[in-house]
Amino acid sequence: MGHHYLKISNFNFEGQFLGFVSDCDSPGKLKYLRLALESEDVQIKIPKELRHSLSLSLVLGEKIRVLGIKKLDTLTGEIKLKAFRVIPSGVCPNQTIPIQQQKCLPKARILVCQKSGCTKRGGKGLLSELEKILCDRGLSDQVKIEHTGCLKCCKSAPNYILQIGKKEYKKMHTEAIISLLESYLASSHSTANPLNCHMKDE
């Protein structure tokens, strides 16, 4: 039975093609491509219908643009990237959402338990990490961090809850929290909420 995935957002990456990565279960079978971005290298899954053509057309070191879907594995909390289009760099239309649309949405909230048990098990470090990432990505003014009492999940400390609209998310990696927030803040009331789309991996 496959893992269940939650669509977070679409992505539009431009970077340098670093090569293909084979499937661990089938050596020689190209399943992923590696892309060098400004801040990091990422691994992106290639759909079956594109694998053969890309293996013949992509040149190591060339600049490409990859459009795809960013998904959250609800079992592991990991972020997965899957491409639906790979094209030469510079020909993709701008998909940025206007800032005025972002301001239509209410603030998201992150509830962080400040009880001694959570603090001793990494709660303080988690809070500092979240605050730093929010600041670095310019999200501090759009996300409210609330210090709370016990969240009744002491066995899984440190504990925090991400509240987006009427939805709550728990036990997520920090990067997954930020990705969900960025997707939420980039959406508007007039567009479909990408957080409601559940997917299954192939």
C-alpha cells in the first residue's frame, strides 16, 4: 500500500542539471533528476512518460526550468518533489501571486508548548529555529507564534501545532511547516485551496 500524500503547492525551479538518479530497486532505471539551485541541490521525481525523452535531451550542466508538485508524506512528514514539465530555462510564464492577494487571508498560527518537559526535550531550540526561518523568508509579519501551556501530547515532545484556517497540523518537520505556510500565504480566497488535495504516489 502506497503512502498518502498531501499536495502543498506547485513549484517552479530554475537551476543547473546535475544528472539523473536511478531507482534503488532497479539500477539503471532513471527515476529522478538532480537540480542545483542557488541555496541547495534538490532531487525531483520524473514521471514515467518523460523519462525516456529527458534521458536523450538533457545535457549535464545545462540550465533548465522544472515545473512540478510539492507534496507532504503524511506518514513520515517528508517533502517530496515531482515534476510534470521540464523545459529550457527562461521560457516559463511568471506564476507569482500578487502581494495584495496574500493580505486577504487571516494570519496563520504556530502554537508552541512552553511546559518544562517540552522545553527540556528541544522545545526552545525548535522555537528559535522557527523564528529564524520565518524571519529569513520574510514571513514573520504574516505568521503568529503563540506560547501555550500543555498541548496534551507529552510523549511526542517537543510539541507544536500549525493552525491554517480551520485546519491543524501536528508532528511535522520544520521545513514542511514553512512550505505549508508559504503555500497558504500565496493563495487567495478566490482560488482553490491546494491544501485540500490528497494524492497517492505512483
